[in-house]
Amino acid sequence: MKIYCAKDYEQASRITANILAAQIILKPDCVLGLATGSTPIGAYENLIKRYEAGDLDFSSVHSINLDEYRGLTPSNSQSYRYFMNTHLFDHVNIDKKNTFVPDGLEEDKEKACQDYDEIIRSHGGIDLQLLGLGHNGHIGFNEPGDSFAKTTHCVTLAESTVAANARFFASASEVPKEAYTMGIQSIMQAKKILVMVCGKDKKKIVQKAFYGSITPQVPASVLQLHPDVILVGDEAALM
Ligand code: F6R
């Protein structure tokens, strides 16, 4: 695992954007695995700046997001599709037809999951997967459990995740209780994984996930088995 310890969130965002940009420059038709949440927002802002400066071209890039709340429309400001559009896709020359987020409106859970796995498969997998890290060690919405869920599945969100995400909703009761998420196997099959973690509230889980035992109780711990992981964080999370 390569570790880049930045002095603060702004620098960590620039480093994360550098790595994503390098991937796009080296392979213009790459498949990026993208994440939502508060952590990658600064990296996406940096990518937009580089696009505006003429240094990045997203026209052949494909993206496959990790997860989506079940039951939210793409136009709902809390849906992850809306997040991706407003934080990145609307500001760069990516073709939205080449951007994928699980279909939160598909009521047939099995179909939603199979369709998404087929999207990942038909793209030949993911070149670079960006991940954030949940306080309980979740990646995507793969919550702590007794086994690692392999493929895309529908999850009931852990209470702590609902509580953490309540900051984006009017109240905790409005946070959807279910989500579709890419599975651990699909994440682990990405050629390269880029984890961004910032803030002192993530320090404990960083220790557990990257230096503790590998267990489905800490889903991110499985990343220790991946041959090409880059961890970018600020001093508060990493030191
Ligand atoms: C989002 C996602 C989640 C977040 C995690 C950390 O697509 O998959 O696993 O990465 O909940 O969220 P933040 O960045 O808000 O701390």
C-alpha cells in the first residue's frame, strides 16, 4: 500500500485529484469507480478546475458509482446521482450516457443488482476505484457483517450510517434505510484502489482497517489483500 499523508484536507484533495487525473491522461477511455460522501468533494472540485484549464478530457471516460439510496429519484437532491451530476458530471465534458449509478428506483432488488453487475462486467471492470471510509469501516454501503458480500446487493443501512448521513437530510427519519451497493468482490477486482480519508474522527477506523485484522466486521480491512492500494489522507486521520 502506498500512503500519501497530506497536511490538510485541501492538500489531500489535490493529491487525490492528481491520481485521478493521471489515470485519465494515461488511459483516456478508462473506467473510474467513483464515490460520493463529503470526502471526495474537494478532489472533484480540483478535477473541474483542471478540465476548465484545458488539462483534462473526460469525453471517453466511463464512470461507475459505488452506491445509491433505494427509493430516491435521480432529481432528489439527496440521491447519489444528483450528487455526482452537481459535484462533477455537470461541470466536465463527460457523456452522461457513460456514467452509471445503481438504479434506486428499480423495485425489483434482484434485477437492480444483476443489471448493475452486468454494467460492471460489460465495461471490463474498473481501472481505478475511488473510495471513502465510513466510521464503522464500511466501503460503498458494505456494512460490517459476518461475511463479505461479493456482488451488487441491497443493504439495510447500519444505524450509525443513517445517523452519519442524517446531516444531509432535514432529519434522520428522512434518510432512506436501504441502498444498493457494489459488492466487495467488484471493488477488489478494480485494478487500482484509491482511498481518501480525512479528519480526526476517522483516525481510529484507519488504524483498524489498514493495520488491524482482516474481518468482515471491518469491511475496508479486506483492502489489505489488494495488490495496488493508494491511501491519501490528512495528518488528522493518518498520524
Ligand atoms: C459513498 C460511499 C460511502 C462513503 C463513506 C464516507 O459513495 O460509498 O462509503 O465513502 O460513508 O463518507 P464521508 O466521505 O461523508 O465521510
